[in-house]
Amino acid sequence: MAAFDLSRVNSEIRKRLEPFLADFTKIADFPFQAAYLIGPAARGEFNASKPELQICLVADSYRPETLEAIASLGRKHGKAGIRAPLLLTPEHIQQARDVFPMSLLDLKHNHIPLAGVPLLDGIAISQMHLRWECEREARLARLHMRQAYLSSAGDAAWMARWFADEVVLLFPIFRAVLHLLGEEAKSGNTESAERLSEKTGVPLESFVAVWALRKTGKTPAVSAVKQLYVEWDEAMRQLIGKIDALPA
């Protein structure tokens, strides 16, 4: 089993990962090809007051007993912010490039190698497939927001929590659109939204504001829900128009 190199992460992240990885290495007979730190910590957005650490593993296969062993680590290390690992295979990475280009693009540009060979660095992403997924996900996000507003049945507190949960799903779209526009997609959530807004003129300030609240464990004010819906809906309408204008 490959040794883990934590030299690229800061001391706060290291002290949380080391106990988890020490237990992980005790899992017998589990050869993997690569391990990465992904998520907020890999984007430079680690928050010690609300830690979220996720490992991505790449191996040829995962036996049921291996999954059970990895799952058991969550009970012990969950309080340190360790999330369930993302388990991939080389086959999945290669064959999913046409259907999940946005997710793979985010992995490619926002990861920290911990062990093994650099498999993610060499992923080739089709601009055409990425543009299709960006438009599909942006249109779905706008539709889901409308349906959520209806489903809230006037419960503004419920809708405020929905905005706080939904915002994290939109930043990968923003980074992917930046990539399609020829910009660097390796950036944190706030920077991605600000750069995309500057590049396209689409007003994304309200997304940044909700993300800032979420990082502190808060949700938008109940009194702001209606205006937030108006701002998000208009921003997504404009963004979809920008994506639609890109070459297919």
C-alpha cells in the first residue's frame, strides 16, 4: 500500500487526517492506485470551525468487506470532519468523461495528491460534453428552485435552509463555465463566482452572500427569502443565456 504524503496540507488538516489515514492503512489487502484530498480543503476553503474533509480513492475494484471496513471508520472519525470517501475506478474515470465532465473537471482542477500516481491530472474533458452538461445542470437548478419555492408552501424558514443547502451545488457549474470561457477553473467557491460575474456580467453576489452565511452555519434571513429567489432566478436566467450562446 502506498504511503500517504501530507506535506501539501496545513497543520490543522494534517492533525485531522493522520488518525484517519493511520486506521485506513490497517485495512488488509486493499491495493489502491491513487488517493487525493478533494472538496473545500483542496480548494483552500477549509474551515476549522466547520471542518469537511473528503478523500478520493482510485482502485481497480472494491469488495464488500473493503466497503464495510472503510464505512466503519466513519463512526470513529466523523467528529473530526472526515466525510465518506469518494471511491472511483480508472474505468469509471475514463468512461464517465462524456456524461459527468463537470464533476471530473472539478476533481481534475481541485485536488491535492496524497498517494499513488497522478491519475486525475491527465483527464481529457470534451468542451462539447462539458457545455451540454453545464446547460443541463443550470436549467435543472433553475427549475428545482422554482419547484422548491412552490413546495415550501410559504414556509420561508424552510426555503432559507434550502438556499443554504443548494448553493454548494451551483459553484461547480460556475467553475465549469469559467473553463468553457477559457479561464482557470482551479479556484474556491467565492473566487469562482466573483470571477464569473466579472467575466460575464451575470450578478452572482447573492450566491456569494449565501455561501458566506453557510460557512458560519447560518441560513439567509427569513425576510430575505423572496428577494433572494428573485435574484437567483434572474442570475440563472442570464447564466443559461450565456451558456446557450457558447459553441455547441
